Amino acid sequence: MKTLTSEGKHGIRWTAWMRLDDLNFTGDLSLLSHTHRQMQMKTTSVAAVSASVSFKF
């Protein structure tokens, strides 16, 4: 997850200096994005990283 969120500022602007990129729940992960394009980039990145560590997404 750290790899995904460190690549850019694609989250929801929370304050002037902070963006919310993801929410971690027990056993689940919620990705947050401001636009459809940003969500597609995150989803693609998660799928690629998951495949590289043999995790089925």
C-alpha cells in the first residue's frame, strides 16, 4: 500500500496540507480518489503490485 500511495497526490483533499488516500479496515482496504482517472490509476497499480507478490486481486 505504501508503494501505491507514495507515487503521487491522487487522494481526496482533506485539508490544505493533507490528502486522504486510503482507509484501512480489518481485512479490507478502501481506496479514495477525487476523479475516476485517479481511481483507475490506483486500481491498476494495486493489481500490478498484487500480481508481483502472487496475491490474487
